Amino acid sequence: MRALICKEYGPPETLVLGELPSPPLGAKDVRIRVRACGVNFPDLLIIQNKYQVKPQLPFAPGGEVAGEVLEVGSEVRRIRPGDKVMALTGYGGFAEEVVVDEHRVLPMPAGMDFVTAAGFTMVYGTTYHALVQRASIQAAETLVVLGAAGGVGLAAVELGKVFGARVIACAGSEEKLRTAREHGADELVDYRREDLKERIKALTDGKGADVCFDPVGGDAFDAMARSMNWNGRLLVIGFASGRIPQLPVNLPLLKGYQVVGVFWGAFVAREPETNRRNFAHLFELYAAGRIRPHVSHTYPLEQAARALDDLSARRAIGKIVVTIE
Ligand SMILES: NC(=O)c1ccc[n+]([C@@H]2O[C@H](COP(=O)([O-])OP(=O)(O)OC[C@H]3O[C@@H](n4cnc5c(N)ncnc54)[C@H](OP(=O)(O)O)[C@@H]3O)[C@@H](O)[C@H]2O)c1
């Protein structure tokens, strides 16, 4: 099968288009003909050997897909050949076929196309879990979203509004902030030009954020660690800036706030029922038009390395999806 292959660790330009053998099918597995594959930050990390999952070389990256089921293993009960599905693959999605455990596969909701479905699972699944199970966000709380026009960031802007929060979107360009506004943000901060800590102070009458959603880390985390309200929750989502920050723990003590880790993949494995309920609600919100997944670019498989390069150069807005004809 055709695939975008990582033969040696390195940046996106080291990936090559080629042939890989079709993966074998186990009793609990589903084989999917991939139609579209969402591009995510961990794809960038995995090809550079900087991610916790370390597949054997050569492999195809690509952590989430949408497509049609070709065949299922003898113990699979929920999914049938011909079903249209979305799935979390971890890697292997930038290829014509992928094999994945049934528990990581969801039927696509009616009315959703392959491109939207391929960019949906990771960002909305992570964000819903972060805001609901980890932050217990309440209506009228102030939610600060960093990287607010990125994949998880834009989903956090939308879901923050769904849960009735006042959303302050922080991003690094006018175009990104415009997109966050179109998806419901109440206030905008350009943290490449403005002082994040001062702006949050001004926008919250000196109180700070009730909830901060942080997929960026680095300097933005440092500023938010000094900008949290009493009883606040600072959600640690990721470190797209490249720096894992250190926290002086007197800050949460003095302000009476919590620093809360979010690891959606581990949550799915440990609490699959809760995750299924989350998705049932997410699909209702999608059907009602209350969340609007934003795919800014699609690339064919032949140009998938460019898609990853856009992400690493901070050019992506919302999701980028690779299509596989
Ligand atoms: N904890 C979990 O379960 C979980 C699940 C999914 C993703 N994540 C993590 O969340 C982070 C974001 O993922 P994503 O898929 O949303 O990525 P993304 O679409 O690329 O968004 C990341 C955002 O970070 C900002 N950023 C700041 N410095 C950057 C830099 N040096 N390079 C790239 N981006 C930079 C960018 O916004 P500005 O230019 O506006 O600053 C960008 O929009 C990643 O670290 C990922 O691993 C964690």
C-alpha cells in the first residue's frame, strides 16, 4: 500500500512516499481504507523520536483517520465491513490502509464528511475531557485559551462558549485571532505583540483566569502561572512552544489555584465509557451546529510532509487534513 514513510528520524522533509506492506489483522482489529488523516502535533514529535510512543522504523505517521471499514477480526462486535468510521491510530494513518483495535474506532455521525471526521476526534476529545472532567468548568467563569487558533485551542474556544464561559482567546497573529473570534471568543490577546499577564489582569479586573487551557507551555505558561484567580485551574495540555516550563510552587499556594494535568489518550484507555459519553454529547453539539470544526487546509498524501511543516512553522489555523485518493 502507498504510505508516507518515516525511514529515519528527522524533520518533515525527511519523510518519503513509498510502499509498505498492509498491516496484519488481529482478532480484535478493524482494517480501514483511509480516506483522510488529521494532522496533529504528536505526528511532528513521533517522526523526530521525541514522543512517548516509539514505533519501529520504517513506519507511517498519522494519528487519526476517517475512512471505510474493509474487514474486521473474528472478535469484533460493534463495527462491520462497509461502515464509515473515525479512529485514533497513534501512527500509521498517512497510508492507504490502517489496522486499529475496535475500541479506538467510532462510527462517523450522520452528515459528517471524511475530512471533518479525520480532524475531529483528537482535538474535541481532548478539549471536552479537559474542560469537563479535569476543570469542571462552570457557566460565567473566565476561560483563557492559549494557542487559541490551533487544533485543540480552537476547539477549546468553541466548547468554552458551549459551557457558558467568558472566553479570552490568546494567539500570535491577527488572522489567528480573527478565526478565534469567528468561533465565539469574547476577548482577544495577541501575545506576540501584547504583554499577556498585563492584558489578562486588565480583562479580569485584576482577578485572573478561573480556567486556563494551555497547549503552548514556555513563556505563555509562565505568564499564566501568575495570572490565575482564586480557585482557578491551570490545565497543562502540551508544550507546542518547545519548552516544558518549571513552576515555582509558591504561586499555586498563594493564589489557591490548581495545576491540572490532562492526558486524553490515557483517559480513553482508563475510562472508555466516560469517553463514549463525551463523544455522544460532542456529536449532538455537532448536529446542532454548536461546534463547527475548522479545517483550513487539505493536502493530498503526496504533500503530507508540507502539512506537517505548516504545523511546525506555526502556520496552521484550526486543522490541517491529508486526503488519500
Ligand atoms: N494532553 C493531551 O492529551 C493532548 C492531546 C492533544 C494535543 N496535545 C498537545 O497540545 C499541543 C497543541 O496541539 P495541536 O494539535 O493543537 O497543535 P497546533 O494546531 O499546531 O497548535 C499549537 C499552537 O501553539 C502555538 N505555538 C506557540 N509556539 C509554537 C511553536 N514554537 N511551534 C508551533 N506552535 C506554537 C501556535 O499558536 P500561536 O502561533 O498563536 O502561538 C499553535 O497554533 C501539542 O503540544 C500537543 O502535543 C495534548
